[in-house]
Amino acid sequence: MTVEYLKPVPLHKPLRVEGREVEVHGRKHINTAEILNEKDEVLARSRGTFIAIDPAQMFAKYVER
């Protein structure tokens, strides 16, 4: 995931975060997101690549039987 900060992101102020899925190729998901202030100015944006997992398969060894 990469994050590009365009303007300072304030603490203790209302912010809105919007995310969307851009592409899906099998288990590979490309997502983007933005952080906006009350004036709808984009303060930061990001793009990330995520791999979908099967939780049951991934954590099967930790489940008591």
C-alpha cells in the first residue's frame, strides 16, 4: 500500500475516508482510498494491492478439534 499525503491531516477534526475497489484479478484486489476534510479537499490518497484469503483454511491449525 502506498499513501500520498497532499496536505496536512489534522487531529481531532472531522474527516471522511472513501475507499473503492478498482480491479479484481482472481484473489488479487486493487483498492484506492482518499481522506477528505469538511471542505471536501483531498488530504491524502492511497492505492493498495490485497490478496483475498480463505480464513477457514488459513487458520485451520489454530482451531481445536
